[in-house]
Amino acid sequence: MPDVVRTEALLKETEERLRSLPSTPTPEEARQTVIDAAVEAQRTDGAPIPADIGEQAAQAYTGALAPHAERIALATAVNALKRRLPLLKSRGSRAVLASLAAQLDDVMDEVRTIIARSGHLDADSAIEAGEQGLTDYRRLRELVGVVDEIRRVQRSVYAEIADRGVLASLYHAGHDQFCGIPAQDDEGGSSYRPAPHPDALPADVLSVVRGGRRRDVPFLIYMAESGRAWLPVDVEELTEVSCDAEDVGTPDDGVNPLYQRETAVPEPTAPRRPRI
């Protein structure tokens, strides 16, 4: 995204210029300093107020105008560039995400081709299948790494244009990786558990989604065969999925478990006795 890179460079340069400016008074402060000094000299030493006090104060005011205006100009430019960056990132993000989605589709097609040729491979079955099986299994492991990188870039793009708390809720449920995920079952202490929803993710897949373990070949095979693996290009549409979801904290890269948020529960007030 050239526009984003250019704007970020301008922002960095302008911020550095702003930081390098010496500390200077505002015109009002400079004028008041001259006046206060004259008044204090009269009060303590009896010195008369200078005949040209107005001219001195005016000169101080005028002399402070240029450095103060420069600071205002640079600060205004920094704020304007900071406001522009999210817009530019949002515009460019769709093209980046669309490219990532196409890469993911290509990976899924290749995985399905391997499955059709060699079946559901693991380390043991790959050895039994001979040279072709070993080659296909090695390729599946390589594709796991490709998916890891696709998801890493995907989340880095999301982080630039969406609320991190909302993203954490999406990641916790797996909405950024699989479509058609139903509302999650209650995870509280209730002994009642409804029957699993037919579209719910399998426990081992959900463990990967929530950072309990890393992606592996079985996870990759599930992605390809389920037909539900996706990479949402429209971030606004994606975030609408969890409008009512709880903010579970700031997400990381998806490898570590998500942070949990504690909520303080106030103690109940004591009941009041009726006055009889």
C-alpha cells in the first residue's frame, strides 16, 4: 500500500520535527512576562514602569509568533496524518485481504488434490504409501506453514482497521477462520449442557482456533474438507458477527491463549428493616 507507506513516512518525519522544536512561550505568555517583570520591578524596587512598556510587550509578542505558529502547524499536520492513516489502511486492506483469500483458496485446492491422490495422510500412513505418500505429506506440512503466514498477515491487517477487543471475540470463536459458526455454548459453571450444534467446530479444531495448540496436518485437512475455511475480506461485515460478544481482551498472533477479563461483582446491600 504505497499511500500508507508514504503517509507513515510523512507522519514520522513531522513528529520528529515537532519533537525537535525548543520549548517557547506563546505570544500571550511572552507579552505577559514583559509586563509582569516591569510591574514586579516597580513593586519591589520602586522602578517606574518603562515609557516604552507597550512597545517592549508588543515586540515580545511578535517575536513569539513565528515559533509558536510553527509548533501549531506541525501539531496540526501530525493530527491530520494520524486521522488519515486509518482511512488509507481501510482502503488498501481490502486488496490485501482479497489477495490473501485467493492464496488460501489455492492452498485448499492443493490440499484436496493431495487427499484425492493419497488419502488422509499422517506420518505412519505416509511411510506406508511409499515415495508419493512421503512427498505429499511433506507438502502438507509445508502448506501448514503457508496457512500460518496467511493468517498472521490477515490478523495484522485486521489489527490496523478494527477494534482489538472485538477482534479478540471473533478470534476466540474462530469467525476469522471458518464461516457458519453458531453461537457458542455457555462456558460457565452450569451443569446443564445443551446438545452440540451440528455446525459447531470439533473440539480439536476449536483448540487450535483458541491457541491451545498449533496448526497441524489434520487441522489443514479439516479446513479443506469442511468447505468452511475462509478469509473475510470485508472487515466491517466480519465485526458485525460479534456485535453482542464480550470483549475478551487484546488479541495476539493467535498462538497463545486469549486473555480473560475479570469483572468485579459488588457485594449485595443489607436488607432494610421496616420501621414499625
